[in-house]
Amino acid sequence: MKILVTGGFGFIGSALIRKIIRETKYEVLNIDSITNVASPEAIEDCAKSGRYNFARIDICDKDKLLKAFKKFKPDAVMHLAAESHVDRSIKNPYRFIFTNIIGTFNMLEVSTKYINIEKNIKKFKFLHVSTDEVFGSLKKNEKIFTEKNKYFPNSPYSASKASSDHLVRAWNKTYGLPTVTTYCSNNYGPWQNPEKLIPTIISNALKKNTIPIYGKGNNVRDWIYVDDHISGLLLALNEGKVGQNYNIGSNSQISNIELANKICKILDKRLNNKSPHNKLIKFVKDRPGHDFRYAISAKKIKKNLNFSPKFNFNKGLNSTVDWYIENSKWLLSKHKL
């Protein structure tokens, strides 16, 4: 199988490519524009494989996309490329609207043209990777999101992703493009850019800087180890039913302040500092429209595709903290605070 992956230098995209190259016989074309949060070094070993290909293309450039499709001739697309940081979407929504909506539109248009040209492709599939944030915010004791929940995006980022999801559905229903959409909870693991919460906490702690936590830290997030998410994506690609949506999560809810304290305790054990790292935690002004809680049910993908996460949260978090300690030079080089 030949898979075209967009956003392969991103955190999730690079984990996906590593798994494909190391554990399958698939050939990959990585399409990435290499933004300032890209990490090409995360797949340096994969680049040595004869099954890995790369093209520096912005998904907003439709002509270059079509040329790449015609040359590579993919059997499937895994669309991960997106602007994904809520804070940046509030400060600069334009890039999120342009990349996440227009970029996805281009991917759908090019994919549709491609399968109409390449008549011999029998089982082409377009996997669109979305987020649980499109469903909005949950109250403390409210039932967790299923694939049947209505959309209530509250940030420019989640609104742009919701818009792209609707486009994917429309191209499936109107043009017959074989699509599958997945929604994931918060990912964590190695090689994540420190603009995200867990590496932000670790990098600030290692630098002995203040660890900023929004509000009182009571906001709750549902976490999944990135390797488990990747396994779910490949299941959805290979076995998912066309036109269906699947939540990919591991039922690991924790408040931001509890998470920060948990990471600090792990660092205390690993680094033997005289002063506890949690003394660095400082509550800062909450961001506008901060959703209180996200949590998703993965019952559908577990039942229909036999998905089963391998990492419980404590195991995954300890492994992640250890990785960042061992790779602190990389982490701190990426940390701009």
C-alpha cells in the first residue's frame, strides 16, 4: 500500500510515519510545508528507508498537490496537516482558517480528481484526522462525547476543524469520495513541541522557570498516548467503514493542575532537586473561551475495530517525562518562552 500523509513532520504525523516505516511494508509520501513547529529530526531514521518519500508542499497549493498525487499514486490519504494550537488561533485566526479549511478543501478536491483519473484504484480511502474539541465543552458530570454529539466549537481552532469535518462529509456524500473521520483526545508522548501543555510543564521545570497554568487549573482534559492514537488511525484506515466517524481515546481524564503536580512529582523523583518542582507552578489569567472539559467515548472503535490502548496514563506519562529528560537538549532548543 502507498499512503500519502500530510503533516508528517508534526507531532502525530511523525509518530505515524515512524510506525508505518518500522512496522509495515507500506510506502509513504510525507507532504509537509515545514512550519516553525515542524520536527524533521523526529523521523530522521525513517528518511533512510527506501519506502519513505518527502515533498515540501503547502496543502493550500492545489497545483503542487495534484502533481504529487499523480507522481506518487497513493492508495490512501491520511490527512493530519493542520494548525492546531488554540492560543495561536485566538491571536491569529487567519492562518487556521486558511490552512485547516482551504487546505482540507484542496486535499478533498485533489483526491476526488485523482481517483477519477486513476480508474484502476479500487479501494482508495481518505482518512481525516479531527479533534474532540469540535464537540465543545462538557460540564463536570456531563456524559462524555460520542460520535453522535452535535458540534459546538468554541475557539477559532475548533471552528476551523469543525468546518473541515463538514467538508469531508460533504465530499463523501456528494462526490462519493471514500472518507473516514476520526476524533482524538489530547495526545502526549515524545517529540511534541513545547507549545503544548505537557512538554511546556517539563521544559519550564527543567529551566526552573515559572510553570504557567490557566485560571485555577480546574479544566479537565482526556489524554491518549500518541502511539495508541496512531494504532487507532491505522485501524480506521484499514478496517474503518467508509462514511463513518470514530472517536479514539483512552479514558484518561485529569485536571490541568493535577497533571502539572503529577509531572512535578515524577521530576522530583528523577532529578532529586532540593526544592519540589510544583513550587514553580503559577496560576495565570485564563484564556478567552477556555473550554472546561473534554472527554470522549471510544466504545465504537473498540467494538467495531477491536481498538485497545496499550498505555495507561501513568505508564505513558512516566515514559514521556523520561524521554524529555533524556532529550532535554532537543526540548529546550524548541522552547521559546
